[in-house]
Amino acid sequence: MREEKIKRILEIIPGFLSWFIIFSLIILFILKPLSAIVVIIVYLLYWVARLLYSSILLLMAHYRMQSKKNNDWLSMCKDANSDLKFEDIIHVVLYTIYKEPENLIIDSLNFLKDTDYPADKIIVVLAGEERAQGAYDKLKAISDKFKQHFLDIIITINPKNIPGEITAKGANATYAAKQVKVYLGEKGYDFKNIIISCFDADTCPDEKYFSCLTYNFLVNQKRYHTSFQPLPIYSNNIYTAPAFARVIETGSTFWQFIEGMRYEKFITFSSHSMSFKTLIEVDYWPVDLISDDSLIFWKCFLKFNGDYKTYPLDIPVYMDIAVGKNLLDTIKVQYKQKRRWAWGVENFIFLAQHFLKKNEIPFTVKFRKLYQILDGHVNWATWAIVISFITPLILFLGKIVLKNSLALFNLSYINSVVFHSLSFILLLCIIISWEFMPPRPKGVSRLVYVSFLFQWLLTPFISAVLGSFPSLDAQTRLMLGRYLSFTPTPKTR
Amino acid sequence: MQEKYYSFLRHFSFWLFSLAFVILTPVIVYYSLGYKFDIKSKKFLKTGALSIKTFPRAVTVYLDGKKIDELTPGTIRELMPHKYNLVLEKEGFYPYNMEIEIKPSLVNNIDVFLIPKIKGVEKVKFDFNIYGFFLLRQIFTEKILIFTDKGIYFLDTDLEGIKKVSEQIFEEHLANSIEEVIANNNKLIFWNKKNIWVVDISNENFPSTNTANPVYTAGRSIKDAFLGLRERYLIVNDGLKVIALDMDNLGVSFEIYTLNNLNAKIFYDARSETLYIKDKIPRTENFSLFKIEIMPLIGGRISNERRKD
């Protein structure tokens, strides 16, 4: 009963803080307009500093990636100075599949087949769900096409309505991983040598991904206390996706790019890889929570008393931009996907609850981690709203209330500095994103590049509507106890 | 580059931006509120700003005769609060000259449209909002009297010299309604259909009030007014009666004649101090002409008062 109460209080905290920031600024403006302007000036200056710092990280991340672009990872694996042998390393690539079309999975497997890593060291797991009718037959047909290319292909079908499980990707992945454990055990593999990669159905690894991953796994002294995170680049359908969807997903890529530079804060996101031994030790991905990709990191973090990290790999995986049947449907799909990502705020509750029972982790570490999650989510939910809506509103109303106030005059100037900082980052993004662009498919006009350039003008609208609002929605639902159910993102090509 | 260098660079950037934020934020907030540190007095002083927009752009700005580096549009900050003379100049346009006031923590927004120079057309150099003007001819001089948003001014007819004569501001509708102006003995006397005002222009130190109160309000409608009786009295036809207003003792007046008809007209001959009145004869439909020699009527009063003086 006490635990339930604590959980409810924890669920209220993020949403309360976000709404408090939004409303306190409005109420302060009504009561003391000049004080509200000073607060907004401080808030904007904070974001100028933060955005400029982020742009430095972006440049560093880009430089690091470029400097390792031409590495011959496979040769490096063979020469790696490690207690493990390269030849013994086996990869399990687990694709979580729901209703994704066959051609999409085939494309992903083609990419996997064409990597520079020896395919006979890769076991593919096609993890389907009983909820999707005809799942086994579909996966069997795919398996038959690719069986000869890999060490093996395992098909698992996660039964529906397992007690204690929610219908989410994590539950499916866990079910499949448990089957793989039995399979590998029967074949006599040492789990220490197994690297598991949990991929979405549309994940297409770069040709050097597995060799890069293997090298970093081999040379990492704390490989069993480390997850390996590729840079997700949403570009598989970039030439056909609407402009606003491209901007959002490119933004997500860059966010991961920047986060990858902050090692001690970096956590797993979407498709990721880790030691199979560790996965078993932490009892797999959570089956009763939505944000399994980040929660697996926190499970490991708790298991190893804070001695767990995520290592950013410099080789990307390519994924699909979430699109719908038409423009409106795409907006809905994007909104729901971002809300599901923002539901990652449940990590705060999960972690805080476990921290209460975990005395082995120092208080400062606990506090820093909880602050890190809260800071990330509360800022996500508020910054674009404050900058795109509240500041212009205060500037507009301030002209009526405060007329010729110098502070108001300077606020509009500082506001323009924020937008110039944003433009600077956007310019960096435009330049860097050009390098991630896949070759233009036949039949697509060169004019598409013009829209690629002008798409960035949508950023202010997108950052608020499809940035902050879904996050605020997720936090509000959590605050009110209206829990989100897992909505798989439709993948069509 | 090795990971430790990335880590160093990242930490360095983090602390650099954090430090910059912590140090610069209070400075910028104080600056935004208009505070400026004066090294001489070692005190924080509250300043104001001047924001200038012009059409056309790129106009040179002079503030109290000092050229400002920045062209328009622009903002001049850290101005100490007091009045300044602002001049805006651009080749091919009439210069714009006005007095502006800077107040602490406030921005004075100036939006100016410069008028292009046209051959043969002159423009006053002072850019007040002019509500009304009158040409005043005296024996040796000619002046233009202008009613503006900044007060009442005398302007030379070559549009060069300007002198403020009163702080009093007559709103545009009021200034436009003025029918005639007389300048007499350091006084400006002017009237519209309803009111008569007298403004003392002898005092260089303008009174603190800038609202002008009429010295006389007509019962019906002021039709004619003449300066007479040795330029001391204003003879007024207010539609109901003819009265004489003492210009030396404002508020003192006496009735000369009661009119019989609304369409009555008067004329005052200052040389002979004679008042002529066209008025209806009572109980008839006919108008006739009446003549009143004023001096005998009120001359005694003036003589008596002079004797007292």
C-alpha cells in the first residue's frame, strides 16, 4: 500500500513540474510582468548556453564519426588485443516483428546479409507475435529465403495474454531471448561470447556495424557492464516521407548524436546491442513496461550497482521514418510515436522505486541519475512551448501592459539571439544531415533536394507541436494515472 | 583523437558555458533592466534607450550634436535620463530635428518618415507635429505662430529661427478651430467660436501647467472681436451682447450693448475708438446701423485706473 502511494507521488512529479513551469510563467506575468520578463530572459539565456554547448557536442560527435569512417573494423577485430577470441564471437540479431510487411523485413535481412561481418557467425531471430495473424507462416517464408546465408534463423512466436505481460515490444523480445537461451544452451555456446542485438523490424545495419560492434566488445574491459548503442539514422524512406516527418526524425538522430558524447548520461535507445550473458543476468527486457529499450539499461545499472554504461558506436543503423497513409495520418503516427518515446519518463518512477531499496549505490549517484531523467523529460515537455508560445505571448501582451519597458525591449532582442542560436544549430544539422543521405532512388526528381533544404523552416512549429506536446501529453497521462498502452508504429514502404 | 581528449573537450566546453551562463546572466539581466555601472561614481545608474526607425533606412543620427556610429534602424542604449536634441540627416532629404526625452528603464520609440527635398520647397527643420499656424504681421516684423504637440512657437518666415513662447498645448481639433490670433503687449490673444484664450509670452520660465484655460466662454457664439480702447480691451460680439474684456486684468469685463438679433454684426474702428453695430430695430423686421463712441463710455475707467497705478 505504501509502495503504491510512493509510486503515485512519483508519477505526479514530472507532469506537475512541467505544468508548474508553464503556468507559473503565465501567472507571474499577470501578477508581476517585469519579474516574468526577467525570468524569461534567464530561461532564454540558459537555452542559448545549452544550445551552443550542444552544437559543440554535435561537432565533436561528427568529427569522431568521420575520423573512424574508414576504419577496417574487421581487420581490427582479428588483431584485437582481447581475452576473447574473435572467432568465438557469435551475434544474435533479434528482430521484433508485429505486422510489418514482408518486403520491409526482407530489406532489413538483405542489409544484414550484406554486412562485412561473416554471416556464418550470425544467428537471426525473427520474433513474431501470436496477435498478428499468420505471423509464423510469414516469418517461415522469409526464413526459407535467407536460411542459407546465416548460421541459423530462429522463429519465435510470442503467445498472447501471458499473465504479467503487456502487449509491448519488450515482452516479445524477452520471450524470444528466452527461446534463444535454450537454443544456444543446447548447441553448447558460451553465453560470454554471444552479443545480442535487439532490432526493430526496419533496422538496416550499416555494412560495418557488426565488425565495429565486435571490435568494441572485444577490447572493452567492461564488456559485460556495457551496452552498445548505434546511431539510429532514419533514412530508409527519406525520399518518400513528408518533409515535417523528415525533420522530426533527423532531429531524433541528432539528439542521439549529441547524447552519444555524454558517456556518463548516455543510455540505450531503440535498436541496441549487449552481451547475452548480461541480458540473462538482468532477466531480459522488462515485459510489463513500454519503454523497454531504455529500461534494459536501468535494469543493468541497478543490477551492477551503478557500474554500467552505454557505449556509443560510431557506425549507424538505418531505420524508417514513421509515416501514415496520408499527411494527417503521418502527423498522428508521429505524434503517437513521440508520445511513446516520451513515456520513457516511466524510467524515473522505475528507477526511483528501485533506488529506495538499493543502498549499494551512493546517494549522489542516485540523485544525479534521477535529476538527469527528470531534467531531460521536463525540458522536453516545456522548452519549445516556452520559447515558441509563452515568450511571444509575453512579448505581445507586454507591449500592452508595459509599453516602453526597456526589459521588454531587451527580451525581444534576447529572443532573437535564441533563434539565431537555433539557426546556427540548424545550419550544422543541414550540413551534417547531407552526409547521412542515402543515394537518390531512380525516379525521384533532383528537386527533392530543394525540399530537403527548405524542410528546416518547419523546425519551430515541429519542435513545439511534435516535440513538446507529445511529451507533455505523456506526462499528464502519467500524472492523472491514465496509463499509455503500447502503440506499435506502423511501418510501410 | 583518443576518448580522453573528447572527454576533456566536452568537460571544458561544459564548464566554459556554465561559467559564462553564471557570470553573464546577472550582467545581462541588469543591463536589460537599464542598469549601467559608472566607473567614475562607482555606482549603478539607471539608463534608458532610444529606438529609431526611419524611412528611408540608413539615416545618420545626431544626439545633442554628437554623431552616433550606427545608422538607422537602430537602438541607442545606456542613455542617461534627460532631454536630448535629436537630428536625423540623409542626403536628399530634409533633416529631422526634435527634442526627445529619455526616461530610466524605458525605451523611447521614434518612427520617422523623412521628407525628400523638392526643388523650390522648403521645410521647417524642427519636426514637431504642427496642429495649426498663423502669420502675424507687425509694423517691422513678420512671424509665424505655430501650435504644435510640444507647445506654441514663433517661427521666422524664412523657417530658420524658432522660439518657444508657451508650453501650453492646444490639441489638434482646438488649434484648427482658432479663427484669429492677435499678438499684443507680450500677450497672444486668440479665439474660436466658443472661447477666448490669452497666453502670456513675456515669461521665459513657462508655467508648470500645459493646459490652457479660456479667459472667456461665449454665451452663444463669438462672431467678431477687435482690439480697442488703446489696445487694452478686446471688444467681442458673442451673439447676445457686445462686451469689452480687459486684457490687463483677465476676468474683468463689462457689457457695452445688448444685441437684438443673432445676425447682428459689429465693426470697431480703433483709430476713432468707435463701435459700429448692424442690428435689428426692436419690434420691426428691419436692420439698422448704430454707432457708439466707446471712449466717453469707458474712458473714465481707464483714466481712473492709470491714476491709481
